[in-house]
Amino acid sequence: MAYKNTCLRTAMSVSSIISIHYFDYMSDFSFPGESHDFWELLCVDKGEIDAVAGEERYTLKRGSIIFHQPNEFHNVITNGRSAPSLVVIAFECHSPYMDAFQKQILTVQDTERDLLAQIIIEARQAFIGRLDDPYQEELVRREDPSGFGAEQLIRCHLEELLIHLYRRYFVNPLPVPAQNPKHPRMGRPNETYNRIIRYMEDHINEQLTIEKICKNTLISRSRLQKLFQELHGCGVMEFFNLMRIDTAKELIRCNQLNFTQISDRLGYTSIHYFSRQFKKITHMTPSEYASSIRLLSENRQQQAVRREG
């Protein structure tokens, strides 16, 4: 039998990455705006913002994603109530299919959210510097063998993200095989996982225990621990502590409560214990974090003003 090779067709090819950022903003942040000759995607991970694209202004909530086409003026404005966290990726892609993303506000689902998370993870492996540094205009490669293939994975994940969104919004969606409820998919979030996360979010201000979580989400202790080890590489209580500190960071950026009030709202026994836990996880005190985020926001605003000048 004479086998013939099949040259694989490429629908969307990302030729280069300009920047990868994950920004935490204060609730009163505003960015004067810019334009450039490459694509930029912005996805709201938390909070809410107003995004300006050309002459249009859109309100984006958690999970919303917008693509700014090359040479389109765009900026970000917070609403004074919500302290947003944003994923911003600038890239070059010359596929004609990218035109479909113009002037569109889309919503990411679990698959796309996972891909964005993987891009952030691989960016930390591939490049030197903080992803929230507004002055970093050039990605500097990290010469570390542990990051083998990270740049290629960034391209693959980004291309996969674009293809998933294009399929779901601009062509007939492909049927998804039904899953066996007795064998939930492991390695990716499932309904059980989502139920546990919702429970922890609803009780973020309480001193939860593994026993409480198991009882109120109808899951065994062993399965609960296995689920979080497979998905996050940590125990469920460690993950809950990360959630609490993440909520504390958002409350700090909202700039409406002092540290004692934030500590009380999240159910910590004292401001001192809250500060110790905060520093253990973020390597900064709450005061240092507030100053750092405020400074980064101010620096980004000043940088944009200099560009416009």
C-alpha cells in the first residue's frame, strides 16, 4: 500500500508575541489610550471595566473578552466600584479570519479560560520580568532549561484560543459528546468542582474546614483532596486560603475599606493574623501591596501620556 502524506492546513497562525500582561488595577484607574499595528486581546478575569475601541465604549464584566484590531485606538476605564484584574496579550496574526473578531464582545468559557491561564503560566517560564510591569515593552527570554518549549506552547495555546472562539461564535458549533455522570472528567474542572468553588466563594468570610466543605458539597474527603491536587497541585484548604487572599487583594484595590475592615469581612481572627497570611502568600504586607498596585497604575498612566506626547 502506498501511503500519502497530508500537509496540515493552518487556519490561524500567530507569528509573534509582543507582550503578555496580567494587571491588577485600583478601582479608580483610567488609561489614556493607545493604538499600534498589531492585535491586542483584553479579557476581564475579575471585576468590571469600560473598554473604548475606536469611537465605541463597551462595559466588560468577568469573562468578557475584546480584540482590538491593528491601528485601532483603545483604552481602559474603571468604574470606581470594581477593582479589575485583566489579561492583556498583544500579538501578530495575519489570518483573514481575524477580521471576524472586530467590534465583538465575546465571553470565554472554561476551555478558553484554561488556555489563558496556561499562556500566563508559560509566559512566566519563558520570559524574565513581572507580568504586571507596564514598562516592560520587550519580552526578555529566560535562559532556563526548565522552560523548555514554553514559547511554542504560548503560540499553541493562543492559536487554540482563537480557533475555539471562532468556532463557537462564527461557525456552527460542533456537537460535544455527553459525559458519563458516573465518571466525571478529571484533570479539568467539572460540575462537582464548580459546586465546591461556588460553596467556597459563598463562604469566603468563614473559617471553613475540610469537614464542612465535604458535608455541604456532598463529596468524600479523599476525592476532594484528589480533585484539587490534580487540578491545582495543592490541598483544598491551601486553595481556599489563596481565594481569601485574592479577595483581600481585590478589596484593597477597591480602596473602600481599611485593612482592619477587610480582615473582619473575611473572617480572620485578627488584623495581625491577616497580615501574616497575606505576606506569606504574596510576599508583601497589605500596605506594600496597596502601594505597589497604585504605583504600577500611576506608572502606566504616565507612560501612556508620554506616548501621546
